[in-house]
Amino acid sequence: MHKRPTARTPVRTGTGIDFHGRPREERRLRAGFIGCGSHSFRNVYPALQYMPLDLAAICDLDESKARAFASRFGACPWYTDHRRMLADAALDAVFIVTGYDAKGRPLYPDLAVDSLRAGAHVWMEKPPAAAVRDVDRMADAARAAGRNVVVGLKKMFAPANAKARELARSPDFGSISQASLQYPQYVPTKSEFERYFRGNAPVGGVVGFLDHLCHPLSVLVALLGRPRTLYFERSRSGGGVAVFTCASGAVASLSMTHGASCQAPMERTMITSDRGRHILVENNFKVSYYKGWSLPYGASPDFYRGTPEQAASVWEPEMSLGQLYNKGLFLLGYYAEVREFCDSILEGRAPKGGTLEQARIITEIFEAFAKGPGKRISFGSRGHRG
């Protein structure tokens, strides 16, 4: 029986650094970090330099990694036991970037529950779990502790995708009638899913599917919410196409282009309205908004007509200047997802994205794929509990 922790409101102030490199006094969080691996080294620890937080403790099962990361990212205390860190460090928040256990299941549920019960808010990488029941377990712990949880669904935080979502929700666009997404993803066979869920060893194709399906689905869920049905077919080479229906009446397709070159732009999203407009996001980088005007068919010798308000609008960052907006940490969504986590805590509100409710929807879809191709799978109307 775990006693509900007393709420800790982060009221400490300290010296931060703004985007111009100037020191400033601000409210700051005291944070710990569980995990010292390749991905966290490249993408998550570096994002912390822009955040209103102080890295107070680092933990990894490998002592040499914990020691090295603590030296590189803050000369803070290091641990090889996360429970000891949680007991000693008096943390406001914990970042968790780990991996999979011997069965190929994400390690996040137990680590997150322990952190929440210790009174810390939690940011964790994706995928949070391989089963909806584990997402619900974390949600129960978050609700009991009165703490926020954000899952690193970076694609919904990428500025290009966020801009597309903003445009799609504008009165000018109308309503979304269709969304089409492309992602280079292998689709496991039904037998691979069965071996994964029934066995005691990881199945590479399923673990990879769990790990990467979060990316296109996070964009889909951010645009259209929880789908009503799923139908998919799988090619013999491992690619596939999935079709989703939504309560709004919109439909969405996900083309899983396994076998395509990974040296070319790998992702593409097209959002179609009911008013002769569409939005195109290419490689999470370039956003184009095409409005609904046309020229007389067969009778117009000049295409360059229409006002600027009628013509297409294009957003694409320049890559010549040393700016924040063209750095990978910002373009790929790492900054925005971590910043939303920090801001939600400091402002005393629920997070606006990367929520456990959204993570639950994605995990539910992952489990649905295990039922195999060629059948219409219904998700009903049940959402996240609470």
C-alpha cells in the first residue's frame, strides 16, 4: 500500500539562460534522469540545456555510463539504482529513456510508476508500453499522485506537423475529410505477433513495429483523435496499407513503405479538406497549403494568376544561418515535447500533447494489428479511463 505523496509545487528560482545567451532568473525544476544510452545522449540530454530545470541526479544500471553522463551533463550525483535516486534526490520531475526487457517489452511502466509514487512528474520516451493495461497502470499511478506524464511522441511536436495541424483547424480550411500518411515501416506477420505475445523472447519485427509505429500514429491521433475502425493489408515483402475511419466521418490511410530507400525523404502527410484545400507536409520539414481556386480547363494560357491569398503558401526553413529553428533538436520536435512537459508542471496544468490518453490510443492500435490483415477491427467508443 503506497501512501499518496504530498504535492510539491516547484517554487525554487535559479539562474537560467535565454535563447540569446543571457542569464535570467526563473522558476526551475529539479530533475533526475534514468537512462544513459545512445538516443538520450544525442537527443534528450542536449535538449535539457534549453529547459527551466536543473539536472540533479542521473541513473543507469551501468556504473561507467552513469558516472560519464553525470560528468558530461552536470557533474551531478549518479546512481545505479533508480529507487535509491528517487529516495535521495527530492526530485520534481524524472526523465526516463531506457529500452526493452528480455521479452522485448518496454521498461517504462515499472520505472514510471515508481517515479510517480515517489512524487515526481514523469517524461518518458516512446513507446510507453506494449499493452493497454500497462498504460492504464501508469495512468492510475499518475492520477493517484496528482502528477503529469508526457510521452515523447515527437512527431506531433515537430514544428512542421504542428503548423499543419494549426492550418487544418483554421476556419479557412474547413473540416478534414481525409488524411494520407506515408512511413517506411515493416508490418509483422500474424505469426510474429503470436510469438511475441506468447513467448519469452523478443521478436525483432514486432519490437521494431512497436518502436516506430508511434511516429505516424502520433500525427494521425493529433489530427483526428481516436479512430473507430482499422482495416489493413500486408504485402508479401512486409509493407502494407492501413485504412482508418473516424467518428467525424473522415478517413485516413497509412502507407507503410517497407523496402523504400531510407536515403530519400521517408515521410509524407497530406490532409484534405471538404472545401477544395489541402495541406502537404514533406519529410517533417516543408509545409505547403494549397487553396481552392482553379483555372478554366482547356482555356487558360496563363497559370500565374490569382492573388497571394488564393495561391499556395509554403513554409520551409533556410539552412544557411546558425539559428535555433534549423537545428535538429527543434525541427524534429525534441525541444517542443520536453518544453511542454516543463511548462505544464510550472503552470500547474495538464499537458496538451504526448498525453497518456494519446499513448493509450496508439497502444490500442498496435494491439489491433496483432489480429492480422484482411479484417475490419472496431475500437468502439471507449476512451481513456478518466
